[in-house]
Amino acid sequence: MIFITAKFRVKPEHAEQWPAISRDFTEATRAEPGCLWFDWSRSLDDPTEYVLVEAFRDDAAGAAHVGSDHFAQARKTLPAYLAATPKIINCTVPQDDWSPLGELAVD
């Protein structure tokens, strides 16, 4: 799977509304057949930082995402709400779901 983590620094005046601002893009991405997950979290240390954790089944699913109409629309509309260019880590991993964290196993 393609595993992606991206950090978005939102302008302070838009930080509270970011989930609503990004909702259409989020919902459309989650509906893609190759999307395994697309989940936002907010930093505990910086209220203007949102972290996106996403995964796609394979290269074809990733390409379909980047080539989608909703991705093109997000490229046009979302930057106006951002304080900086998002930072990203993108890698391919040989699995298709989360693995248990054995060091913190719950009995």
C-alpha cells in the first residue's frame, strides 16, 4: 500500500473551520475505491497544525486519487487557507492494514 502522512499548517483564522473547509475533499477521497483510509488529526501542541494520515491500495489507486476531479479542486481552493506548503512523507509498505503494536499489547 501507499502510506502517506502530511502536516498542514492552517492560517490561525481558519484553524477551527478546517474540518469543514476540507470536508468535501475528505469525503470524496474516502469514497475512492482504492482509498484504505484518510484521517485527519489536530496537533496537541499547535492548534493550527492538522496531520493527515492516508493510505491507498496501490500505485494505481494513488494515481487515481491524484488524477481525480476532487484533488484538482482541492489544489485550487485549499491553499488559500494554509499558512505554509504542507509537508509530506510518502512511502510504499508491504501490508494492507495497520499492524498491532506488540510493545503495548493489551491483554
